[in-house]
Amino acid sequence: MSRVTPLNLAEVDPETAEMVGNAERLMGFVPNDALVMARQPKTLRAMWDLVASIYGPGDVDPGLKRLIGEAASKAAGCFYCSAHAAHGARQQGVDPAKIEAVWTFEDSDLFTDAERAAINIAMKAGRVPNEAEDSDFERLRQYFSETQIVEIVSVISLFGFLNRWNSTLGTQLEPAPAASLTGFAQTGD
């Protein structure tokens, strides 16, 4: 159960309702974390702008971005965000077997070497303390430009905030992303 009660849409101003509607259109459901964040509309606006800039058009495949978010969230232990990222990966057309294999990405033939490099940095950077090393970036540079690396780290960093937000608040998971999550014990976040 959430430690802070999510607002319902009838309790928010029109601009905040529009932002929550944007999240619903992007994700296919109303996210509870947005309804909690709606208690601070400026924070919700800043988060929406950040999400839109990171998940908007870029040089990194949108499905890979979702796998990066899932990997970073799994490494951080955030059930809520891992489920959301897995759901987003499915929406982007990522093979469900690939989503399920994120924990075993290094040994799975479902992933390209480039995907392995990106998921590796997500797993290492998602941990506390951060385990990313120069050698991990050398590996990334074999497949990604510096602009793409910044895009990858942007996804990881976005989930760093969201992982901390949702695991601290115990945000209740919605049914749609719960159905997308595999490989993670449902322990409550």
C-alpha cells in the first residue's frame, strides 16, 4: 500500500490533470506515482518534461531505452519501476522473452553485443553504490556515439529518481504493468 495516498483526477487542477493524461496516453494507464506527485504540481511538471525529453525522439532505440530502465530498476530493487519499464518495452514491441531475460543478458543469445553493453551499464549504474567503471564506457563506445551514451545515461538517471521515489513511497503497482513483469519477486513496492 502506498505510504502517501494518490490523488484522484477530480482533486487536481486542469493543468495537472492534463499532465496525468499525457502519462496515461504514453503508458496506457494512469500511473499511481503521477497521482502522488500531483500533490506537488511543479514536481510533476518537471518530471513530465524530463520523461518527454528522454523518451522523445532520439538516437537510441525506444525499446532498448525501456530495457535499460528495466535493468536499472531491477538492479536498484524497485519492483514498481521495473514493472513499468517492462510494460513500456512490450508496448515498444520488444520480444517478451527478451524482457524476461534481462537478468541473464550477458549469457542470452536474445541480445546483441550493443544491447549487452547498454544493459550492463544500466545494471551497474542502477546499483548503490554505482558500479560503473571506465571499462564499461569503453564497451559502450564500441557500439554507441557519445550522444547516444548520454541518452542511455539519461534513461538510467531518470529511473534513479523514479526508483527512489517509488520504493520510498511504496507506490502501489497498477494491473497493466504488473502483468508485464517477469523475473522479479513481487515483494510489495
